[in-house]
Amino acid sequence: MNLPAEAATALEAFQNLPGWEQRARLLMQWGERLPALSDEEICEANRVHGCESQVWLVGELKDGRWLFRANSDARLIRGLVALLLARVNGLSVAQLKQLDLADWFNQLGLGRQLSESRSNGLNAVLQRMRDLTL
């Protein structure tokens, strides 16, 4: 499967870093680049359940491809969500269903740093994306 351009950029940036400290710093920078959601979008209807942190997600279908926007109240989670969005934005429903979340974060060199609760939270975000596409 071809990576979306933003995902390829992320992969290259993270794979060139020697250690967790540098990856953590870059992760925070990715989170800071997330476009803000409007006050109307930060609501209970858009909240992802299953995350320890607050995460809000909105998505729309454009020309058969899904585009998602999200935000979180936690800096590290915002970065992880930004990397997830880089990987999924522009995918079709079929491609979204096939996405292997653990594999993506392992490729980035972040898999070992994902605690079980963070991993569960990211899976909840991905599941919510899939639910929105139904």
C-alpha cells in the first residue's frame, strides 16, 4: 500500500532519529501542527470514548477519500493522533479497514513507547474513524 505523502514525510523524519528523546520532541512538534477544532466541534458527540485523555475527532468524505481532523488535551496524545491522521487522511474506506495501527507506529520507531492505555486509546480513535465511515 502506498503511503500518503504526509505519512511518508513522517516516516522519514522519525526513522532518521537516533533515540526516544528526539522522537518525543518531534512527536510534540507534530501535535502542535494539528489544526484547531472549532468550539462547536469540541463536543460530546465528537469525543472518542476509550481514551484516558480527551480526544475529539471529526471526519468528512471528499471524492471517495476520508479526511479527518482531531485534537486532544494531552500533548503526547496530540502528537500520536497527528501521526495517525498523517497515515489515514486520504484513504478510502477499504484502505482504512486494512490499516495496521501497531505496524505503523512500529515503523515510526514508537511502538515500544506506546503504553497499553495509549495503544488502546489510539485503537479507539481508529475504531471511531471506521465507525464514521459506515
